[in-house]
Amino acid sequence: MQVEVVPMRVMLIRPPAKHTVESEVPEAVSAENLSYPPLALMAIAEFLKSQSTHEVAILDAQLDDLGYDELERRVAAFKPDVVGITAFTVQLVDVLKTVKAAKAAGAKYAVVGGPHVSDFPRECVGLPGVDAVVKGEGQKPMLDLCDAWARGETPKGIPGTMCHPDDPVPEQDVYFSNNLDDYPIIDRTMVDYKRYYDVMGEGGVFTTLISSRGCPYRCTFCNTPRHRYRVMSPARVCEEIKSCLDLGIEEFYFVDDTFNITNQRVIDLCDAIIERGLKLRWTVRFRVKGMTRELLTKMKQAGCHRIQFGVEQGTEEGLLRLKKDVTVREIENAFKLCREIGIHTVAYFMIGTPTERSRDDVMDTIAYSIALDPDFVMFNVLTPFPGTTLYDEGQRDGVLDVEPWMSFMRDPKEDFKAQVWDEYFTRAELREMLNHAYRRFYWRPKFVARNLTQIRSPKDFMRKATAGVRMLTG
């Protein structure tokens, strides 16, 4: 006899960012983080709504800067049976506080997913209040969990999940489909989509989207899943863009791990955008390898107005150590071409890498960032995370110790500080040089003058002015 499935009330939560693990980024920068919609939660919600009768809501606690009392009130008002919480390792304290608040508000089950679980599922399923974890994409596992609980069953053997510390760790991540065209177009009205913005953008209504998943490269500081690299067809990408344009969304950021795995894929997408007459401004994350004038010209014609490059270092030795698979000449050529064609650039750099052995080495990195002349730059102190090749190398060489991280994952504490690569510098020295890097780049008259000419609206001015004041006084 078939057991009736009683629809569950499901609330998907992006937790507050009140206790993020201290990262070596100045407060002036972290205070003006870009405000992105919770795309992964929205994808799960879209799937649950299309494939079941479960009632679904999304709570983005970061958008409203919610405290935990208010979060508990909002959860209680919806009265969910199940809460699903997205987790990054650096936000583990907030994840647990969110679980606690949701349970206090009456939620019976708490499911945790996201990047942290993909790397550390066993540690996460053993945390207080966590009833299940999802490793990989959450659409189908979340549906299966909700269906099992709705039938009054104890979930067991659901692919991609762990529901008890004794359950085996899933050997493979679960994917909704190997064909990204099968993914339903996300209904962005599930959240207050008009409130998301890009502080480096032009002030229009903003959203993110994904046209590929995975990355085949081997950068030693990154733990992005490298298997099952999958792409979405240009036609399907354009469908999603059109659905957003119909809502008045003007600015887009492709959050693919690496957008230009092949130039032809990018050109095909640009041609599709142009042929359909879609008018938008978009940003991508790019590798500098293979950059050509033809490619950038086509992207500009299709509405690309900014490219973000992970430069990281300005020496051949540094690039080799991080396994970037690019050369200094390729980096310089990419930025030169972007300036000539009129596409804005953002350069990401790391300070305190294994090849920076003296203060002069770090000053050279900062000088190189200025010589490249990007429109914006982001500096970070290298913070090797568990699951990366660089972290394993640090353990091997006696620079990093695994126990602090593992202790934090088993029992997250608010005062935990992530390890830095302190072979040559103390944490305080790295922080001082990081602040110096930001001030040296952003205090330049050339940078100030350039950005004054790019301001498009009063709202845009206020966002950039606020970020600038924080930078100068932080």
C-alpha cells in the first residue's frame, strides 16, 4: 500500500555573516562585499516547486543583515518542517547558530549543504542539530529527504546524503543532470531580486547566472571540483538572460568557475546574444591564456563591460608555484587588450605566497598590480584551506598544522583564525602589508579620476563613495 506524502513546508536559508572566520581582508573591503542572490538555494527551490507539492520559501539573512533573534522570528512565522542551510567553511559558526535558531523556531529537520559539506560531509553531519547533509548539488537529494520525512520514514541510502554519523560518505557528488540545459530557469522573484547589486557595476538591477560548472585546471590554492565539467548551450543561456531582462534586470555576472575554457564557446554565446538582440551589461571571470583581440571585440559587442582576472602573482616563479599555467607576458597582453578595446578589468592578487620571501617581494607584487593598470584590484593574504593542494604542501613542509582546522570543523568557535602561510612573515606583518597594498593602489589620483568619470547615477555614487571612504579610513 502506497503511503501518502503530506506536503512539507521547506525554508531554504542563507545564514547571517556575523561570525565569518577572520580572513586577512581589511574591514573596509569586507564591509562593501558584493551583494549576490543565493543562486544555489534558488535552484533547489525551483526544483522542489516544479517536482513536488512541498511549499518552499527562501530567507536570505545576509541581504537584510539579520540578527539571530529576528531570524528566529522569521522562521517561526513561516513554520517550516524542514530548513535547508547553505554552508561555507568560513561561515560554520553562523551555520550552527542558524540551525539552533531554526530549531528553536519549531523546525523539525535541519539539512546542511554547500561547499563545506562537499569537502567535509562527515564532520558536518555530526554537528549539533544537523539531521542530514547533502554532498554535491542539492535538488534531487533535498526532494528525496523531504519526501522521506513526509512519509514518516527515517531517510537511509539516499544518494548524495548522510543522515547519521555512521552513514558512509557519498563516494560521488549527485548532479541534477549532466546536461545543464535540463536545469529549469530560476524564478528570480522568489527573492527580493531588485535589492541585489554590484558595487563595481553601474547601478542597475543586478543578478548572477551560471553557464558552466566545474573547472579542469589545477591551481594549488583552489578546491573547486574539477570533474564533470559541463556547459549550457548558448540558446539556453539566452533564455535565462531574456527571463531576467523581462524583470528589468540590467547587469549580469557569470559566476562560472572559469568562463573561457575555450574561446569558441564564448564566441558562440556572444553570437547568440547579438543575434537575439539582447541588450545587457555583463561581467565574467576569465583566465588570461588564449586572450585575443577578436574574442574581446566580440564580447564587447555582446555587452561585456568587465572581466575579472585571477592574476595572483607577478613573477614566473610565483605563477609556477601556484600552478596557474599562464605567463607574465600573457597576463600583460590580456590587460593591454582590454584597455584598448574598452572593457573594464579587475585583478585579483595574493600576498604572502610561498615565493614572497621578503618585504621587497611583496612590494614588487603591489607595484606589478599598479603597472597592469586594472580598473579595480582585490588583494588577499594567502589563506590555504583544507582540501587544496597548497594546504597539503604546507602540512608536508611543516608550515601548516591540520589540527586547528579539524578542531574548528568538529566544534566551531567564534575566535578561530584561519592559518596563513607564515613561513616568512607573521600574521601582523601580512595584515600591515595588505592594508598598504590597498592604500597604495586606491589612493592614486589616476584611480580616483577614472572612477569619477564612470559614475552613472546618485545611487552608484553613494555606493562607490561609501566604499572609498571606508578604504581610506579603514
